Amino acid sequence: MGKQKLSKKAAAAKKVRDKKYAMSEWGKFKKRTAQVRKCPKGKDFDHATGKCISVKKNRAKNSRSGAVARRYGM
């Protein structure tokens, strides 16, 4: 995956947004549960299926609908 070509102002704003999302309750929950699973290198924990899948597949299929978060009660 290549780096996004953003202006300095846009990159700074994105950094703030991404950090805020990562530190949300849902972001912290995802990090905790993924670390417990200890997926092998090159794999990510998929919260929708409960399995370790390739990073590429996991990032490609995730949506912003919030369906998986609702399933976890978040």
C-alpha cells in the first residue's frame, strides 16, 4: 500500500483524526482483542469472523457501517 499524497495541513489533520479513532473505546477494544489472539506475522485479527486473515484482505473488506462494532456491543 503506497503512501497517501496529502498536503502538510491535510496530513496533520489526518494524523489527529486517526489518533482520536484509535484511542476510542472501539479502537482500544479492537487492539486488546487482536493482541490476545497473537496472529502470525502478515496476518491481522478480523473481528467480523474471529479469525486471523491476511492484512491485505482485512483492510480491504472493512467498512465504516459499524455493523461489527454493534455485534460487540460498542
